[in-house]
Amino acid sequence: MVPGVEIAVGYVCAWLVGKARRVAGRADAEIDQGLDAGMDRLHRLVSAKLGTDPALARAREEADAGEGEREPSERTRQRLILALEEAAETDHDFAAALAQALAAVQAAGPVDVAFATGTAKATNGATASTGVVRPGGTGPGSATAEHTGDATADGTNSKASTGVDYS
């Protein structure tokens, strides 16, 4: 097992979905340029190494078919993890470059995404959230929420959210 491969695959899938979203005309109003550049570099590195590998091709197809609305399936992600692990295990220079590219993306801050979250319902003074929670807006990196469900707060001091909550 090569450290960081699953995280790298997560970033590659997020890059593919983001590309499909931009092509479909739904780019975010603000893009964290440092993070975006790091993810571009990571994607170029993985694409150059895997080339026409069926796992990467399938991940692209699934991201494009979803027009940026969903990430590749878990099965496709697992295939991509295996392909990337094999590449890193057999090419130590690639493994080092992958670790370096991954560290650069992570240094830009976390990418918190809430997608198709469902419903949050709080009653009797409780709090419910199905999105990204960053108290006081703390933490670097980007936070986005799309296609979130309804939020309902019933009763005194009840609070519910389904998007990005900075309170």
C-alpha cells in the first residue's frame, strides 16, 4: 500500500468532476487558485503516468456523464486506487512526485464539499447540520455545498443547516 494514494484518487476524482462542471457551465463563482493549480498539477501527473488506463478512462467517462453532478462510482474509484498504487509501487520517481504533488494540494487547505446532503431537522433546542460546519469561518481551503436538502428548526434555540455553516 502506497501512502496517500486514496487521497490522491479523491483529488483526481474531484478534479474530473470540477472539469465536467466547468464544461457544463456551472463553475463556482470563486475558485481557490492555489488549490486549483495544485489539483491541475496532480491530475496532469496521474494522467501522464496512467495514460489510457481503463480505470482513469472510466473515471473520466463517469464524471463527464454526470456533468459535474456526481463523482465516479466507488467501484471505479477502487480500480483507480489499484492502478495508481501499482504505478507508484513500480516507479519510485513517480511515487515521490505523487507524494510531492499531494503535499502541495494539501498545503493549500482542505476541500470541504457537501453534496446531495438530505434533510436536517432540529427540535427542542437541538442543532442539526448535513453540510460543512466551520465555526467562526475557521480553517483554510474551500468549502462548497450543492444540492442540499431542506433545513427545519422547530422550537426555541433550535438550529438546522444543510449548506456551509460559519456560525
